[in-house]
Amino acid sequence: MSTVGTTELDAQALLTRPKRADARRNYEKVLAAAREAFAEGGEATALEEIARRAGVGIGTLYRHFPNRQALLEAVYMDEVEVVCRSAAELQDGDPWEALSAWFESLIGYLATKRALAAELLDYMDKDASLFQVCRKSLFSAGEPLLERAQAAGVVRGDVTIADVIQMVMGIGKIPATDPAQTGHLLRVALDGLRYTPKS
Amino acid sequence: MSTVGTTELDAQALLTRPKRADARRNYEKVLAAAREAFAEGGEATALEEIARRAGVGIGTLYRHFPNRQALLEAVYMDEVEVVCRSAAELQDGDPWEALSAWFESLIGYLATKRALAAELLDYMDKDASLFQVCRKSLFSAGEPLLERAQAAGVVRGDVTIADVIQMVMGIGKIPATDPAQTGHLLRVALDGLRYTPKS
DNA sequence: TGACAACCGGAGGGTCCCTCCGTATAGTTC
DNA sequence: GAACTATACGGAGGGACCCTCCGGTTGTCA
């Protein structure tokens, strides 16, 4: 192996090499079809069905997304960005209102994408480094909102953004019999946030 | 169809007819194997594997439990009873302590059976009449605890047992990175229960 | 013990996941 | 624009799993 040096360079280049135009196109087509199919048909949609929708062979789907989870994560990445952006837009205004509004939107988002969210929560504890990244960015999007509320003294100091997001997502994940119930639960839980325990 | 009357009777009898001894034995063997397998191998254990563990043919498994969900529900029924009984044992003592102790145990229970609980929550919104029964009994087990706490004025009046259990289960379902986090979240949420909103 | 209803086992059809490889095409060079 | 090659495509097919069906076996009762 006298070419180790060049081999490593090649490997490096491979990671950033621009894809061919048709490959890029198909990647997008599959992603769009997946987003649509998961939203409609739920978590269990067959990947072959998604390939068909995208007008692409199953082999192509698998080249771009080596398995179901990879595809799920890619779809999720997109969606997470939407929620993160909505946090950025709430940076001013009443701190408590901003925080709870963001949670409302998070819940609302989870409600429409329940199937997807469910699938993702199930994958959560498996090794999903990409998913960890999403979670991180969700955290750092929400953190300023929380800290502002804590600085204003309207939220107890002993909770982290990780705590709160997990809690909200847990509530959002609940398949409530009555859809209004979820909102009610969120408000109860948020009241828990306002309460400041005697240190 | 002049025999409609008797046919109905037969159908009725069919539901309660005592099963043959070997059938009863196999039913129990499958149930035990399933309980064990789901706890160990997680939600996705192949039913064929469970049949193998039970020392029974796959056909036999399917005769007793027509599909995966039916088996899941049967296992769950057993487990739910344990939690319900623990509620009954907490009927006296400080109302708030009793209620939160029950939730702690519910959470602890979910933690050890995460895989099972996850699977069940996913099936929750599908048509699962048997599962609805379980939920009902969980509700009626917890209801006295909640009502006592509300009567004592230590829990806000505008929540139902359905609300609270859903909330607790949602939190319990969260795959927390740090196991202590779940306990912390529960306490925050419970603080929300103490808070009484100005009517 | 005989007869039959109840029950058992596992082969097999269908679906889905993912891999592999022969074929097609985008991009590049002259 | 022709020829060449790395890159990408499609779909057949192997393996796993779900569930059904039916010929053979066993418990039960007279």
C-alpha cells in the first residue's frame, strides 16, 4: 500500500465531490416523494412505493438513502429547520408569550406530522448521529427563548432547554382522544414551568 | 335462515366455551414467551421467534392471537393490572404523596418496559378496542387518587385523570439521554398540577 | 374404546427490505 | 461531435417476516 497518501486524498475528495446532475435531481425527487408519502400514508409506507412515486427505481432510492432511517432523517432535517426558524422569529416580544407560542407551534407541528414524529421518536434511542444533530439544533434554537424567559423571572431556573423540549415533545406525541386535550396538557405543563420551587 | 335464534346462541356459547386443556396450556406458554421476548428483544421480535420460544407452531400462536397487536394487548393487559393494583394500595396517606408516588411508579414501570410501551403507544390511535379497555381501567384506578388530591385542594380542579395519565405517559415515553431527566421532568409537570389558575 | 370436535404444526403465498450487477448516461477531452 | 470513463440507474432476486390454510393429531365424553 504505497499509495496510502493518495488513497486518503481520494477518500476525502469522494466526500465532497459534486454529484452528477441526474443524481442530484433524483435525490430531490425521492426526498419530496418521501415527505409527501410519510405525511399521507404514515410511518409504514413501503420504500418501494416512495420510489414509485418519485418515478425512480428502488436501487436509486437505496443509493441515496442507504436505509429507511437515513431517508427519515433527511426528511426530518428539512422539517426541523422550519421549526428552528420559527423560534428565531419569536426573539422579541413578551418572553413568556414568545416561549409558549413556540411550544404551541411545535405541538401543532407534531400534530400534523404525528406519524413521522412517532417513527422518529422510536428511532431516537438507536444510534442516529444525524438525528442527534437535529436535536442539537432544535435545542440551540429554543435556548435563547428559554433563557430570556428565565432572565425575566417568568420561568423557573432549574430547567434546561433539553428538559422542556423533551417534555413538550412527549406531550405532543400523545395520541389524544380529543385534540383539544393536547393543548390543555401543554398549558398545564407550562404552568409547571412558571412555578418556582423554593430553592 | 330459520335458525337465526340458535345460531346466535351458538355464537354466544362460543365466546365462553371452556377451551381444551392443551389449548389453555399453549395459550399461557405463548403469552409467557411473548412477555419475555418483548422485554428482552424489543418491540420488533418476530412472532415466529416467540412461537419457537414457547415450543409451539406458528399456526398455534396465530390461532390464539390473530395478529401481532392482539398478542401485544394480551401481554399489556397483564402488566396494566399490576399498575392498577399499585394505585389501590395507595388509597390512604397524604393525597398528594399518594398521587405522585403512583405516577413515579407508572414512570418507573414505563422505563423498564420502554420497548413494549412504545409499541403500544403507536398502536394507540389505531382501532384497538381491547386497548381502550386497558386505558379505561388505568383511568378508573387512578381516578380516586386524583379526586382525593383535588378535594384536598392540592391539585388544580381543571384536569381529568385522562389528562394527567396521558401527560405522565408522554413524559415516561421520552427516551431521555439522562435517566434522571425523566424524574425531573415529571416533577416539573406535577408542579403544573399544583398550580391553580385563577378561574 | 370409539368417534368427533377441537386443536396442532408448518408449508407456502404475499409483502417488504435491501443488495448486486448489467446497462445507460452525464461530463470531459480532443 | 465522437469517444471514453466515472458515475448513476433500474429492477431481479435473496432473505425475513406476516399471516393463512389444511392435513394430521389429541383431548374429551359417552
